[in-house]
Amino acid sequence: MTSNPLLEPGATIGILGGGQLGRMLAMAAARLGYRSHIFCPDPDSPAFDVAAAQTVAAYEDTAALDDFAAAVSVVTYEFENVPVDSAFHLDRNVPVRPSPAALYMAQDRRNEKIFLTDRGIAAAAFSAVDSAKAVSAALDKLDAPAILKTRRLGYDGKGQTTVHAANDAEGAWRTIGEARAILERVVPFEREISVVIARDQTGATAAYPPVWNIHENHILKTTRAPAPIPDTLAKEAQAIASRIVETLDYVGVMGVEMFVVNREGELSLAINEMAPRVHNSGHWTLDGAATDQFEQHIRAIAGLPLGSPEMIAPRVEMTNLIGDEANDITALASEAGDCIHLYGKAESRPGRKMGHINRLRWSEDGSAKV
Amino acid sequence: MTSNPLLEPGATIGILGGGQLGRMLAMAAARLGYRSHIFCPDPDSPAFDVAAAQTVAAYEDTAALDDFAAAVSVVTYEFENVPVDSAFHLDRNVPVRPSPAALYMAQDRRNEKIFLTDRGIAAAAFSAVDSAKAVSAALDKLDAPAILKTRRLGYDGKGQTTVHAANDAEGAWRTIGEARAILERVVPFEREISVVIARDQTGATAAYPPVWNIHENHILKTTRAPAPIPDTLAKEAQAIASRIVETLDYVGVMGVEMFVVNREGELSLAINEMAPRVHNSGHWTLDGAATDQFEQHIRAIAGLPLGSPEMIAPRVEMTNLIGDEANDITALASEAGDCIHLYGKAESRPGRKMGHINRLRWSEDGSAKV
């Protein structure tokens, strides 16, 4: 459904997915006077604790989806792995933002790559592959090493593996579960940055400054805002993100990951991937920007004007708390400008994101003094 | 109960009262990884929408209180009009923070006045009165005009009226519902300020800078941080607030309202009243301080160390949205650094606090640029 007037205060926003992103979306909705209804198959979803209503059902349960659609004024999602058929099903009865079409494009790496290359937006060279033999053949074209990634359902390094030589092809194909995939040329990048951008229903956009993302074990560990890159490159990164959301007639927040490539001193950008949702690399905005990404997303889907993406401190660093790192929160955030966010997950497991800390800093030496 | 170890992440905090203060406490608890259980007689409580569990029952319902105590790890309250007997009842089975004794003192204006004057802390002169005749007699001692205030259950100018002369006594007594009251000398103050202060279980305190409160129709309209007062007076205000919470062995956040009295250029302070809870004049901290008052309160009652009360912008202004002022939120918060907070109340009524806006400002001319 495309009609979407301004959501009245007190209206209910439906959110597919009950993880930490859904939880932080629900809290942003509450700050703006809205109720949230979370739909998630997991009865232990962290977002349930801060929502006015909950549905525990499979994403494919059309009866449950219909009840959900009837109970809410707009539907959004916290992650791109919601079945696209469910999004299209819901959209017959209630506006779904971002649109199911954007979800369809972004949840499949091959579709995403084609979308980008058709529009002349730089991304790593790739081939679609659907067998070990195809992996081996594609490797001839792309130069080893290359990265084999499932087309769907990958995150935090899951569903991907590096292929060093043609005789790795069989093993790599098994490693990713023999799922339809792409083989992607390794981009020799200097750093990974991302642009989190919001677009509202009038077409207005608001891009946060590009940030620098540092990974450990394929999981985002630290985001530094702003990214230490030249201003012209930062503007180019924001312009690329704007072009993507405009082309898709996108409504909501999107995270666009990019590589900064350094060819003999000449810097350029290549898209790594797009996430049609609020993004881990935007968590710093909860404390470090005038309007945070979660509120920005709610504003966009509710028909409110976007807030300002300006930073409210010169430097902000976000650190994910992974596994048992969240156990001693008293020691973690001791300085003025250290802001704790925990997700209320019952069980800490290795590699599981349990929370994050935002550190606002006002001076070059990292002190917190305003 | 006095035992109160560090609350583990995922533990449940019980909150008596389901209004906007309970709502913002519940959201702060969620950010720290805790669950909230709200106890409130009103089935339409705004705090219910962001809490993991809800009890709708009268505060005097001891069976419901016992179930509540069994379901939570610590109990706190959002307002001082919780029946003190209920707080003492709960405290037999679960820690109640701030203590029922602090609640007992602060919920009765006469007790509060005696507490302050016994400790030599300046407050307006007063007499306890329990009849129209007593009002008339007290007026002789205090000089007209004086303010007649019910000892209990007053807020936002409710339960009080001005007595201009002895022959007003009968009418004034009826106006306040013939309830036990105090008659208070009018303090010719220059401005009202307040100090919001937190104290944790180790006795550490963190006072926010004093702020200037501007009322309209007896309701707080605007708070400006910091208050435009000399630094020595600001420090004195914080010292008085510290002394109060230390004397009470208080755990949690308290709001202390004070008058700035100007006697021929000499500035001094007189306590207006104390609120044993998070305070409307502390709402600016949600966006304008390193740690906001709601998180500070949760940290204190959960056994976490306090966060920093430092301002993160040089100037912050909080404006309450009262009655239908919240209807057009798109127009209200248009500049970078304007942060909207709505309470999700179903019905807007004249005089009802529906939300507030925090405006962060970095320059003298009021611009929002960082």
C-alpha cells in the first residue's frame, strides 16, 4: 500500500523482527508517542520487553500476518531476511516501509550487485555461482583469492568463505552449505566506511557523516565517527548513498557499507553491501547525533519530517559488547560521555552482540570534557 | 529490605506508577538491559507500553503488592503519592528504593518542612493548620499574603491557594478541600531553580547543574540549563541538595526546588519543596547531559555506579508540551538539536503534560551548530 498519511500520536507501528534493532526502534517509536507491535517467531525476543504488543509466529504464517496487519498502522522490519513474500502479503493491507521491492533487491546479493552495476555504482566484480564447478570457473575470471558468499541470509561473516585457488572450490562450496551464491573479487581496501542515510516520504534525505568500521572475527567491533577520510570523499560517499535511496524511492533508514580503495594515493569508493534497515554502524547516533538513526527511521515511516543528522560532539566511538564482554558493565562506562546500551538478551554466547557503548569525545586527546 | 547487590542484566525492576516518569524510567532500565514491571491502578497507563510486565491494581491491594514483590528484584516509584503503607509493606519482601522512610518524609509538606528547619536548611516560614480558624490565626504570624497548601497529594498548583487576608480564610479552607494543610509565607523570590541530584548505594552523589524553572498557570513550562546564577550560588544549591540526600541516606534521584531570594543585591536560597523521584526539571538531561536522570535513578537503585551529570552542550532548554500543544509535533522540533519526547497519552486535556522538547544550543545566539 502506498497511502501513508502522517501517523497520529498513539498509533501502532508494526515491526517484523524482535532483536536489538527492533528493540531500539520500539524505544524510538515510544519517544515519539507511538506504540509498537513486534512480530517475531522467537518467544524470547529482546524487543518484546519494550513493546505494547507482541506476536510470536512464523514469518510465513499468513493468518498471523493478517491479524498483525489489522492491528497496526504501518509495518517496518529490523532486518533484511524477512521473507519477501510475507512483506508483499502484508503490503496488500497495510503500508510496508521500506517497500517490499527494496527488501527484495537488498536481501539477495546478486540482485543487489546487478542493481549497483546497472547504475554505474562501483562495487567489487562478481559472478553468480550455483555449483562447485561454477565457483572454479568464476575464479578464472576474478583472480584468486575471491570470496564466496551465499546470495541470501548472510550476516556477521556467516555464509561466506575465502577461495584461494581452484582446488578450494569443492570445500568452499560445502562450507557455505551448497547454497546459491556469488563469488566476489577481493577488494584491496584501505578501510571500510559506511553511510547511514534516511529518506522520508517527500523524498528528503538526511545522511549521517561517513564512519569508519573496524571488524574483529568478521563482526563489527568499533565504529568511529566521523571517518578519517578527506571531505571530498565523505561527500562522495553521501552522494552515492543518496543516489541509491532515491533510485529505489526508498522510505526509511539504510546502511551502505563501502570500501575506501587506495590506488597509489588516489582514493576511491566501492560498495560492499546495502542493508535496508537501521545499521550497527549507526548505533553511535543514539548519543552522538542530534537525531538518532532509530528515531530517523520511525520519523520516515510515520510521515514526520526527518531530524538533523548533525553530530553533537566532534568525535564519537561505538564499541560492540560481544559475548561475555557485557558482563562487567560497571567497569566499561566510567567516563563522562560513556553511554551504555544493553539489549536484555537472556543468554550470552560467543559472537553474540549483547550491547554497545558510545563514547563521546570533545578533544583531540580523547577527553570527555565539553 | 536493605540488602541490594548489583542487579544482574535481565533482572526486573518494579515501578509503582505508570505515568510519563514511569515510562521514561522503564526506557532507561531497558537501555541498561533490565526489564520493567509497572504497577498502576490506571489500565491506560502510558508506561505499560514500554514495560515487560504490568499489574493493574489499587496501591492498597496487598495481595497484588505481594505478587508484584515476588516478581521483581527491586521496587522504585515514579511519584511521591504512593501510599507509604504500601511502600513499607513491599519493603518487607523486596528492597524499596528510595526508602519508604524518605517517601514518608517527602509526601507530607509538614514533615518535609520540619525535616528542613530541624537541620537549619532555609525554607519559607510556615504553620501547620487543620481548620479555617487555624488558617486565620496562622496568618497573623506570617504576614499576608500567604499560601495555603494541602500537606499531601498536591502537584502542578493543585491543592493550593493564596490567602490575602483573614477574611479569606474560610473560602481558602474550602478551596483546598478542608484537608490538613500548611500555611506558608510567600517568599519574594527572583527566580525558582532546582537541583536534581542522584545518590547511589555507596553514598556517592552526582548533582546536575542548577536549572531555572519558569511556570505558567502553576505548571512548569520551561527549564533552562544551566540557571543564570553566580557560580558560588550554584555550588551552594548543589551542596544543600547533597546534604539532604546524605541526611536521608537516600538512594535514587531527588528533585529539590529552591527559590533564589534577592535582598538588596544579596542572593540566598530557600527550599520550596523536595520530590523523592525523577523530576520534570530534569527532563533536559535526556538529551543534554552525559547521563540522564532516568538512567541515573536506575543505576542508583540497581547498584551500578552513577554516570556523569555533565552537560554535553553549553545550553539546553526544556519546554513542556501541555494540552493540545503536542498536536503538531512536525512544526515543533525543526532545528538540529531539537529533541521530541511524547508520552503516548491517549487523551489530550487542558493542563495535561503530553510531552516535552529539549533544545540543545551551542552558541550565545541560540543556534544549534556544534
